[in-house]
Amino acid sequence: MDLRIQETLKLEGTITVPGDKSISHRAVMLGALAQGTTEVSGFLMGEDCLSTIACFRKLGISIELTEGKVRIHGKGLDGLEESGDVLDVGNSGTTIRLLTGILAGQSFTTFLTGDSSIRKRPMGRITQPLICMGAEIMGRKNATLAPLAIKGGKLKKLEYSTPVASAQVKSALLLAGLYADGWTEVTEPAKSRNHTELMLRAFGAQVEEGENTARVKGRPTLLGRQIKVPSDISSAAFFLAAGAIVPEGALTIRNVGLNPTRSGIIDILSQMGAKITVINKANLDGEITGDVRVESSSLKGISIGGAMIPRLIDEIPVIAVLAACASGVTEIRDAEELKVKESNRLTAIAKELTKMGARIEELPDGLKIFGGKALKGATCASYHDHRIAMALAVAGLKAHGETVINNADIVNVSFPKFAASLESIGALVRVD
């Protein structure tokens, strides 16, 4: 599928973006490990989250998909069953990493794989500490690349300092810690998103959080519950950026998840000079939500780095678009983690925005973007990365002429109705 975007002068309206991908994954996983039924509303019916459902079904968990809801019939901490087939996580890094943590505590062997992108992504950051906890894990290049074979067993508690701030690493170890005696503790160089900690607590686990530390007590009794998934701030970010850079208009995105470990994009837009406000705040089991309104704005370049990066790691491609449309220079540092996402996102967004007339210098750990140059339409590659495709679509709204994004169907990973949502607020979009 190709996505064709024309320069758009005005965006206006109120929309709801899909449910939070991170929370949707975790709701299925913890629902499967809980006793009784968990019902999830607002679940993201994207390809990544459906991969998680498919894997847990193969592990013996009954999961029903009804209109707007997912019902998971959990079997308790020790209720998973050995799969008769290889588990395929598709394109989902969250699925393979978090599931590896859970499987490390099982009494059977599981084989895990994914698509070509997943098979290139680093797994040693997960497998090394899990092996230290007592799991047996084999895989390509000394268990640092999928496919993986995981023979679970009785796990030992662990105190571990991660080399990078990564919610996937932290979550995998905390989930493994459910199967260990005592407390498993993970310390990060900066605090990453804490959806796992909040949801574990909601299901009944004992969880403690420090500034950059999270710990869970092993062998809890988790109980099924109702979960409401807020709208994904990483999906909302594309519309917040679009509303800020087009010449006229205002957008409101409803019920957005505003977890402080994820809401860096709101702070960045404010620092860049965007007219952005949050109203109707609420609290869902510790997850803060609200409606976010953005108006057409004059943006300025800023410096981004340090502890801010884990709070907006998925939003950096669209922040690069904001920077290209701002006055002055924006420098993004400490973002080398983007090199090992679905694509090398630093290289991908720099190369494609350069095609559109932006001036960008790729740095070893980030980007230097010289804003203010007029963008022009171009034919762009998606790199089979949903966030690159959507960021380029936002850039296309500001570019003179037509922008074509090849292989844009990858957006279905996290935002199945992305093009229709753009069209509903006045964007000139066509799908081929």
C-alpha cells in the first residue's frame, strides 16, 4: 500500500486515536497469568498486540475478541501449557522480550521467533540476566538473536542494573521475577515507562518503585480484573505534531494516556512554543489520562537529551519533523537506542526528510536538524517501520506538492485507521 499526502493548509476536529500499545500487550500477558477473567476495553487491535494474543492462545489461554473488548480467561501463574508449535511474535519487540521473561519461569521448553526485523534486534540484554536467574536459553549468536529456545525452570531472585533505560528489558526481568522467591530488583540509568509496575500492582502483586529502580516480590497471586486502556500517546503524537505545523486550525485528541514516563512529547511541544493544553484529567489504576488540544503554532529549535529521551523514545521520528518545520537548530542526543528499533530510525528519518528538502546531520547518538527550510513532496520509503511511515505522512502535510510513502501498510502495526483519521480532520490523503 502507498500513502499519498498533499500539502494541507488547515486541520480541525476532535479525534480518538487507538488504545495504548504498551498497556494492551501487558493486559493480555498479566490477564493470562491471573486467576479468573480479565476484560480489557480500549484494546489496540493492531498487528503487534494481536501477535501477543496469538502467542498466549498457543500457550493454552482462552482469549475472546468481541466488539471493542478482549476477554482473557487466566489460569494463574503456573497455568501456561507447552506449545506444540513455534511462537511467532511477528514484528513485535514488546511481545518477544516480555514473553521471554515469562517463559523463563515455566517448567517447559518454548521456541520463539519473529519476522526479519525481529531476528535482527538485540536480545542479549534480556537473555543474559535471565540466564543468571536460572533459565536455559539458546539462540543465534550465543542467544543474542532470535530465534530463541527457552527452557524455563525455578528462578533465583535478581538485583540487576541495566546498561540502557529500556522498559522492555525492565519488564522482562520483573515478569521473570514473578517466578522467583523474594524480590527481583531492576535499576536503570534513567526511568523508563512504568506501565508494567502499575499493572502488576493493579493485579495484586507487591511492587515498589524508586527514582530509577523497580522491584517485585515473587510468587504473588494475581487476580483477573477489568482494564480500561487509554489512547496511545505515541499515536496521538503524530496528530499533535500535525496540528502544530499546519498553517491553520486546532485539534483535540481525547482520552490520551499521560503517564509521566511517556508524556515527554507534551513537554517538547511546549518547549518548542506550541500552543498545547491538557484538560479533563483522570486516573485509571495509576495511569493518568486527559484530552490534549493543540493549535497551529510557530515553533523554535531546542536541545533534547539525557533523562528526557526514555520519555519520548518512540516519538523522536515525528519530533524530527517538528524540528524541520521550526526556526533555528534542534539537536537530539543520547538517542542511540533508535538504531536498534524496527529500523535504524535515526538514519531512516534523516535520509527521508533530506529527500523532502530538510537539512539534517546525523550524529553518533542523535540528529542535528537545521529548521526553517521549505519542505517539498517526495517519494519516501517506510523502512517497514510504522513510526517512520506516520512521521513522513505528517511531514507530507507541510510539504509543497505530493508526498508518496511506499509500503505504508506497516502503519497497521499500531494504527490501523491512520489514513482515515487524517482525512477526518481535513488532511488530503489517498491510499493506493
